[in-house]
Amino acid sequence: MDEQIFSALVVRKHADGSCTRAIEERRVRELPVGDVLVRVLYSSLNYKDALSGSGNTGVSKHYPHTPGVDAAGVVVQSADAAFKPDDAVLCTGYDLGMNTPGGLGQYIRVPAKWLVHKPASLSLLESMQYGTAGYTAALCVLALQDGEITTDSGDILVTGATGGVGSIAVHLLSQLGYRVTALTSKEHAAEFLRDLGAVAIEAVQQFMHNKDKLLLPARWAGVVDTVGGEILATAVKSTGFDGVITCCGNAASHDLPLNVYPFILRGVHLIGIYSAESPMHKRLRVWEKLAGEWKLPKMVELSRIIPLAQVPVEMDAMLAGQAHGRIVVDMQEVG
Ligand SMILES: NC(=O)c1ccc[n+]([C@@H]2O[C@H](COP(=O)([O-])OP(=O)(O)OC[C@H]3O[C@@H](n4cnc5c(N)ncnc54)[C@H](OP(=O)(O)O)[C@@H]3O)[C@@H](O)[C@H]2O)c1
């Protein structure tokens, strides 16, 4: 097995700081030591993969490198009794695709504790339609529920609404009966977002027109923010009493230009979400929900399947803020 050749996206960083991405042949023996060797059948594209694929050392420190924070496939070899050959498994987060060769290679070797068995009522393809984006959207919704935001509490705002996390959050919240306002920078996204269940669509420019005020009229009971920066700050300032804002992303900015009034005059709660290191009991609970009571009817419409060779182009689109729904990578389809 060690000499098995496979295809992987390899990102190389050059002396002038530039990056190149190409599909290269690797051998299984080049993978790191680990408990379980998995043949990857599907991966998916997340914003973090685009960062890793562009030489961002905040995500991946060592190059050449194969990104891919998500992988779904079958076990080939296992040194851990919890997994045996042919088991269907998912790996999302931890160090996969950061400094460990990731799901954009046809094989990964990882610690057993990074893996979950695929839920029976979800196919490998369906699991990657969710991927880290869906898992993270679900964590955000759980945080709203834990903060006692119910469908009677008021409207929910989702930012970066056409992106991977945003579009699944819009769809999941709508399915659960929440009234969702989708905030987007894209002019032609209204039909897509309404189809996912959003009752209102708001353009970023309109949303931000009063952004410099210390506090804004209370509009939201809850917020799922994926973009950070002034958009998150404006969302916090326009959240009502005891509202809950989940913060998971920085697609627009890592800054948070804010003041204390939303916290001390409205008691709003700003909750951080980090899916990669979330504990196993939570992973199992969330994947069971996504496979069962939270299984979403429009994941097919919401996602596209691409071959591995198309990943570099899609990474550039993501970094330019042009992502639209989810991208699943068929790892058996290279060219
Ligand atoms: N904390 C965690 O565990 C976790 C997990 C997954 C993802 N994330 C983070 O969450 C964010 C979204 O991830 P994703 O995979 O959903 O990314 P994505 O598919 O690329 O979507 C990002 C969306 O954000 C909006 N956007 C992008 N650039 C923007 C800009 N400059 N200004 C305003 N809006 C912009 C766009 O939506 P519109 O055009 O509709 O506005 C875009 O579609 C990323 O920052 C990612 O790193 C965090």
C-alpha cells in the first residue's frame, strides 16, 4: 500500500511569496504517520481551504502542502479498533488540511480521534454537501437555541448569506421556522436566497448606511455572522435586548470596530464559534442532527460537484468573495 500512487492538489510557495497550485502524483508512504488510512471519495471547498491554497501562513505554515479541511471516504488500513477497512468515515477540522495533508488528496492518514463514522442516513456525497460549512452553520444555530432564541424571539440576520456557511444557515434556520433576513453583497442573489427560505434580502450597502452610530435600532433577535469587520459590528449594534450573535468568520475582515453599548445597554451576547476543535460528543450530536431532524431538503440545489482540477479556479473565486453555495469535490474525478 505504501507505494500506491494517488493524485492530490499540491500548493507550492515560491521565494517571491507567490503560490502555484497543481494536481501532482503522491505516494501513500509520503503521508504522515497516523492511525487510519482513508481513501477519500469526496471533499469540499471551504474559505479556509482557499486561504491555505493561497499561502496564508495563518492557516498553513509549511509548503508544499495539500489543503482540504473536509474528507469523506472509506477506511483502507486502521491501527485503531474503532475503525476497520471499508468503514465509511468523515473527517472535518482538527489539523486536516492546515498542516496535515488534507482532503484535496485521494488519500489521508489521520489520528483515529479525528474521525467519525458516517451517519447511516447520510451518503458520503451528502456529508460533503454539508462539510465544515454545514457543521459550522449547525453549531451557530445550536448556540442561538442555547441562548434561548426561539422562533418567537424575532428576526434572525445571516451575513455572507450566499457563502457556504451563510447559505446553509439561511436554509436551516428557515426550515426550523425562524424568520431569516439574508445579508448579501451580491446583486443577483435574491432568488437563490428566497428559495432557501429567507423572508427578506438586504444589500450590504443599505445595511451599513448608519454604521458609525454607537447603537442602532434593534432589529435582530439573533445573528449568524460569517464575515466579521464593520458588518459584524453593525449587526451587534442592531441586535435587540438579550439577543445572541454568533461570530464564526472573517471573509470581510478580522477587525471588530465596536463599542461597549450593545453589551451594557442591551445585554447582547457575542458567541465565538470554532468548529475545528469542537469536542467529539458535539460532533456526533450535530452530525446525527444533520442526518436526521435537521436534514435539509435543498442541499442538492445548494451545491455543485466539481473535479479536483477545477479547485484552483474556485479557490480564486472564493477569495474574491464570489462563492455561491457549496462546492463538493469528486475526488475520483481528477481532470
Ligand atoms: N469558525 C469556524 O469554525 C469556521 C468554520 C467554517 C468557516 N469559517 C469562516 O466563515 C467564513 C465563511 O466561510 P465559507 O466557507 O462559508 O466561505 P465562502 O463560501 O467563501 O462564503 C463567504 C461569503 O462571505 C461574503 N463575503 C466574502 N467576502 C466579503 C467581503 N469582502 N465583504 C463582505 N462579504 C464578503 C460573501 O457572501 P455575500 O456575497 O452573500 O455577502 C461570500 O459568499 C470564512 O471566514 C471562514 O473562514 C469559520
